[in-house]
Amino acid sequence: MLRIVKSLLTIAAVAAIATGATGAYFSDAETSNGNSFISGTLDLNLDGGNTNVVKFNVSNMKPGNDLIGTWEIKNVGTIPGYVDLKNIAIVNAGGVFTDAENDAGDAANAGNLGSLLSLTLFVDNNGNGSPDVGDIAIYTGTPDGIASAYNQNILLAADATSHITALVDWSAHAGTLDNTGQGDTMNLNMTFELGQTM
């Protein structure tokens, strides 16, 4: 029995040596070092910069006025994105209350300008300030009726440029309705947002 155990131990030792020896023959190894990942950038410029752009600063507005403002939007980042309009707000305020406003049935401190003006907002593909075939309408109506956001998904590739134009006009209304807007103020606020494409 002892002989059998010694024989089995000898066979196991020889097998272990043989297995170890076969692992020492030809081999090859290649490296994959220095794998690098650099994130892209999204950077929207408005009229060539990264600061607040005031497109309209109008005083003494009256029926018959037609105003045009065009924003140049540019993706100065390295990856494409979609431009949407966010945080749109119209803020009306009553100003100096005149006899004409009172006679027209207006209340003191009532801001009516946002209901008297017309606003057309569109993607102005050629930037000429006029709606043309191929331009994309965003909104048409009174400023008071505009939504708080528009997901237009205007695609801007890296280094690409587009334009958004606003047409604001005060067409005369029948009767004395326009008198309710005398001395009133209206502010239009909005944010242009560039978001990542998938």
C-alpha cells in the first residue's frame, strides 16, 4: 500500500513538472495603454457673445409702429445641439394714467400693451428679418398669448449659425381700444437654450 501511495505521489509530481514546463513555451503580449476620453462642448453665442442681448429698447411706441429684431444664434462648441426657447415671460405694467385711458374704460395701473401688440417669432434661415418660404414659424399672436417655452429643436451643428427674428407691430384697433395702452410698458424676456443631441 505504501508503494502505491509513493507511486501516486511520484506520478503527481511528474505531472506537475510537465504542466509547468508546457506553460514556459512561446508567448506574446500586447499593450493598450493611454486610452483617452475628452468630452465635447456645447456653447451657444447670441449675437457673437455670451452676455444678455437686449434687442428692443423702444420708447414712445404708438399705433402704426413696426419693429424688427433678429438674434444670431451660433454653436461655438464642438458637438451638435438643439436650440429651444425657454423662460418666456411677458411683463405688463400700467404707467402714467391719462384721461384718454380713463375715457376708454381702462383702470389705473392696468398694463394693456401686451394685448394690443402683435408678435411674430420665427426661425429666420437667411437672417433677412422677413418670413420667407422655408422659415419656421414659432409663434404668431399677441405677446400676452405666447407660451412660456417652445421646443423648436433647431439643429445647430458645431460652428453652425441660425437666426431667430421677432416682428412686433401695433396695428390700429377700432374705436378707442388703443387708448387703453397709453403710457403702458411691456417687457419680453426669454432664454435661448442649446441642448445636446443624442
